[in-house]
Amino acid sequence: MMQETKVVLLGTGTPNACYDRSGPAIAVIVNNKPYIIDCGPGIVRQASNAYKRGIDALHPKNLDIAFLTHLHSDHTVGLPDLIFTPWVLEREKSLSLFGPKGTEKMTEHILKAFQVDSHERINGLEKANTSGGLVNIAVIQKGIIYEDDNVKVEAIPVIHGGFEAFAFKFTTANKTIVISGDTAYSEALIESAKGCDILVHEVFSGSRVKQRDPKWKKYHSTVHTSTYELGEIANKIKPGVLVLYHQLYMVDVHSSSDELLYEISEEMVAEIREKFDGKIHFGNDLDII
């Protein structure tokens, strides 16, 4: 049987609390098995939303394997949700979690913070199973970090300030998918991603960043990827489709109109197209690729 592979954008957001964008989280689904990348706020409810829209693999109790690109809060504050909510909904398998150094300590603290809750659920009237709220942690390094009958996952070191950060390359029988996480321009990512079918990459507005406070201009230009840089990256990789997520508009999204944000999104695509003439998808929550 031909393998089926799809990508679901569970959340395309940033640290900004946008009303229509949950925190960064992606599901790669292969043969109805979900693999979660990053745990932004709202992750389990977004998975449930996708399930209600016909993506059967994303029923919460099926969420039992996840990969963290790095430990910034906007990519991890949904981790307690991913650990506990599917367990409350009768997930029996422990969560398998792959992440950079520090993942084990973060998880240890989360489990300790919720130990009163866990004790009551197991020993109280719920009689919850004792396995579904546990976590098996693998600290990752460069190279192949996971493989099963559906997929092979490679961790690619990328540049994101003082964080240890990784992009991930998912190889299935019929697709190659690369997810950047948060990163500055990365030659390692370019080399590993060349010719991939789907490149999901973060991006900020290269023109609008010039209007930002010098501190933020320096920060974003050092640890993230501009539209102009992403055009160069995509031109070298030549993916089947470039999917934009974690889009930083470089304006106050809380007070900006939908019309302005749409205008900026069109600008961002146009800036990328100065260097890349392939297919571009400006990602929104719950898009399926």
C-alpha cells in the first residue's frame, strides 16, 4: 500500500498572542500516525479541532510522540498540555519526547509541578492508568534521532542565539519534509534540505524590520530569517513547496487591522519571490499540506 504523508499546521504563531494563531506546533502524519513538532500553547485543542475536521490521526489520545526544536517558551508552554490532557482522555502510552539538552530537566519540573493532580487521578475515583502521564525522554544530537516503519527523523543543528536548536528532516517512503524551527540563515539546513518536497520555515518581514527599535532589529536579524534570506535559502533548496510559519510581521499585531496584516503577508511573499520562483504557501493554523 502506498504511504500517505501529510503535514498539519497545528499552530503558526509566535510569542505574540494572536487571536487567530496558536503557538508553533506541527503534525507530520504518516499512515495515520502523528508525529508532533513543538508544543506551542493550545496544541491539544488544535489537534482536537483538526480531528473534528476529519484528520482521524489527531485524536488527542493518539498524541504520543513529539520532537522539540528548542526550549523557547512559545515552543514549549504546551508541553504540560501534551503530557497530561491526552492521558486524562485515556491515552495509555507514555509520551516519547525528543529534544535538546535541558528537555529532561524541564520535563522533570513539569511532572513534579503536577504531581498532586497525577496522584489524585490515579488513586482517586478516576482510577486513571499509570502509564499515559509519563514521559520517556531522549536528548538529541546531530544526525538520525528516530526511525520506525513510517519515518526516519534527522536533527539538523541550526543557529538561534544562545539556544541549542535543531531543524528536523522527516523522510518517509514518498515525501521528504524539513521543518526549520526558529533559526537564522543556516547553511547546514540548506545542505540537508536540498530537493525536499516540503520546507516549513520561519520568517520575518525583511522590509518592516527596518522600522523596529534597534534592539529588536538586531535581535531578529541575528537569530531569525528574513524574507530576503528565505528567498535565497529556498532558491538553493528548491523545495516542492515552501510553507511559511512563525511569521513575524514586525508590527503590533494586537492593534493592527486584519487588512494591514494581510497586506504585510502579501509583501512578505513578494520579498521571497525576488529570489525564489517556486510554490509558496503562507501558512495558517490547521492548514493541511
